[in-house]
Amino acid sequence: MDDEQRYRAVHSRDARFDGVFYTAVLTTGVYCRPSCPAITPLRRNVRFYRSAAAAQESGFRACKRCRPDTVPGSPEWNLRADVVGRAVRLIRDGAVDRGGVGSVAAALGYSERQLNRLLTGETGAGPLALARTERAHTARILVETTDMPMADAAFAAGFSSVRQFNETMRAVYDRSPSRMREAAAGRATATGSGTIVLRLPYRSPIDLEGTLAFLGERAVPGVEEYTDGVYRRTLRLPHGTGTVELSPGTGRTGGYVACRLRLTDPRDLAGAVRRCRDLLDLDADPEAVADVLGADPILGPTLRAHPGIRSPGQVDPAEPAFRAVLGQQVSVRAARTLAGRLVERFGRPLETPDGGLTHTFPAPEDLAAADPDDLPLTRARSRALLGLAEAITSGRIDLGPGCDRDEAERRLVELRGIGPWTARYTRMRGLGDPDVFLETDLGVRQALERSGETATPAAARARARDWSPWRSYATHLLWASSTGTEERRSREEQRGR
């Protein structure tokens, strides 16, 4: 988009672009989301920014009316595979707060100077400014939704001092933290329960019930639960553990995902929210997907039946890889049983169980140290699982948010017992790639055959070129069409390799 197209989007208050760019108004000194309900400013008084951090670095503060820090993230950063996209994903995951800019640069193979130049050129802000924006958003959630002491909220959000916390909040939100808490009176949750309640925004439409059901069908005992449309699971986070409950919510301004987090360490809030957003694919642009897939004679009818279909992701990139190995050549029910046994044997127990949630999914280092004879698997599958765990633990394979997806897939298929389907399924769900097509999958092939298409891998791959860059969504649509209902997309697990 150029600036004139952006201004037309602002004039029409098009919510599709919330989070894709930000509008700064020279006369008021605030920056807004494109759909802000305020009177549209004159074109000569408007500047556009690719990120909230860039607007803040230019001296603008967040609009109190449209609250631009509460919009979905830009789908661009999930789509892009270059170093800027990888860097943004790392920063959103809290890498700067945990290890500094140097750790991000080293992970990407660049110097700090090069990284700063690249990010500033693409987003209008460097890594420190982007991390500062994430920090301020986390702090706002803690200030407005909990009764946590201000000093604790400051350090939990990643600030190095209370003074820095106060200055940043005034600069970004034009009010002190204490005033923000007063304005949010009645919405706070007692931190003694360890619970943080918040709303996760998304771009409409969304097939949220179908997405939660998809996850619920694959729920691993002890790690996940799904009851009456509510999905719950455990989280393994950098500073501790937690549990999350996700369900549909509706307010005066539209729908959202109701999210209830219980964390052992509040420093993990930003990372937990990011993982929940990735899990439900909440930063997707469903209209962009529909523009490419909606007119297709194979995919269009299913997309109209399931508008806003999502490509579910993960809360830990390694988990889908392990679960893909466990599910090789077996049904969904059998894969869940195997995963449950693995969790019971190698998962780490929660300090305080939360209903049926008792363990986190086994960490790669725990599985790498396991004895093959202790695994409830065939010997071949045990070797594949342990080889994968060792490769991740040693760093030979990087499945983190800043990884090179092509390199990760290549290294996966080099492992014994890991085929192309398993590697690409891991890339789609574990690495959040929106453009993965599983041409050898049995459910995909059956759906293509019913549509009168040639379903050999080569023919399917050629047919899917028209569906780029949204071939992951095309895969989910074919799974949905092969069963007739979103709730039974589990047929995809009956894999052809």
C-alpha cells in the first residue's frame, strides 16, 4: 500500500488494517488504529507508520479512544521468512528482554548494527524500540487487569527500574500507571490467585469454534482439556509454568477470545499471550486468504461454509514435531494415547494441578536423556523421537520463533525416521508458516480426488501453486471438506507418506 491507499482505508475506518499500519495525527500528537472512530484528520495532518514502535519513537502517544496497542498483530511477520520477519518474531517472543539485542543478532547471524539498520529500514524502529513497545503493552495489561503492586508490575513487564516504567507509560499512554489503574477500577483480578484475565483481539471473520474443536480433538491427557467449547492447556515458559483457558467472547465492540492465564511468574505474561495468539492463529488476515482461495472451485465452497478458517499453531515449536512423530501411521485417538503415556512418564508435574491439567509436555532435554526402553513406542519410533530431541537440545535444529524455516525443514528430513510429511507438518504448525502444502497427506489426496483432480503428489503440488501464499489454509480446507464438518478434521492424521 502507498500512503494514499492507507488514507482511504482510514477514511473508511477499515478494521482489516488494524495492526498492519498506524496513523499518527500531527495536530493531536496521537497515533491510532486505521478504524479509530474519531473524526478523520485532514490528509496533510497524517503520517503513517509500519509499527507502533515507530510512531512512539517519533513522539506520538497512543490514542485513548481506539487503543491501538490492543489490535491484532500484522500477518506480515508470520508470512515473511527474511531476517526482518525472523527478528520481529524473536522480539515479540521476548528475546531482547531475556538476552539483549546481542542475543537476537547472534541468533540471526548478524551484527547488532546490521540488525538495527535492517529493522529501522523496514519497521521504522530498531530492536530496542520494538521491545519497549511490547514491554509497555505487557505493563498496561498488568496495571489494568490485576492488583499487582506497581513495582512488581514494572519488573514483571521487563523494565529495569520503576522510573523507566513510569516514564515509558507516560510517554506511550499519556498517563501515569496509577491513573491507568484508577480508570480501570473494577476490572482487576486479585493476583493472589495468580490469574490474569484479558481479551485477545482478532480480525473477523473467524471460525473460532472450529479451531478450538480442532485442538480439542487432539487434546493430550494431562496437558490439555476441551469441554463445552472451552479449551485449556498447560504452558512451559521461560521463567516457569502456567495454564491457560481459551473460549469465545463477545463484547460491545465485537468478538474476542476470552483468555484466563495462571502463571507462576508474571514475567512470562507477554510470552504466554504470544503463544496463545500463535496457537489460534489470531494475527491472520482472513480476507486476504479469502481473496486468493475463495473463488477456487475446490476450496471456495468449504471456505464459505467455514468463513475465517484458521491454521492452528503451537505454544512450543518442539511439541508439534514430537507429536507428529508419535502420530505416524496411527489414528488420532492412538496418537493421543501415546502422547498421554509420554507425558505421564517424562512430563514435568505442575506444582499445583489445575483440574485435569497436571503436567507440561516433555521438554526436548528430558526426552534426549531418556532410555529408549522406557518409551512406550516401537523401537523405530523411539529412535526417531530421541534423535529429534537430541538434535533440538544440541542446537543442530532450531525450531524457535527466529529460525530459518527452510533450514529447519532440511535438517529435520536428515534425521532418521523423519520424513517429508512430518517435517512439513512441523513447519506448518510448529513454525507457523502459512504457505505449507501437504501433497502426500491421505486426507488431502482424497479431497482432491473427490473434486475430480489428479491426486498424485506432483499433480497436487502443481495444483496448489495457485493457492500460494496461503497453502496451509488450503490444506485445512481440504481436510475440512474431506469430512464435511470442521469438528472431524482429524482424518488428516491418517497420513500418506
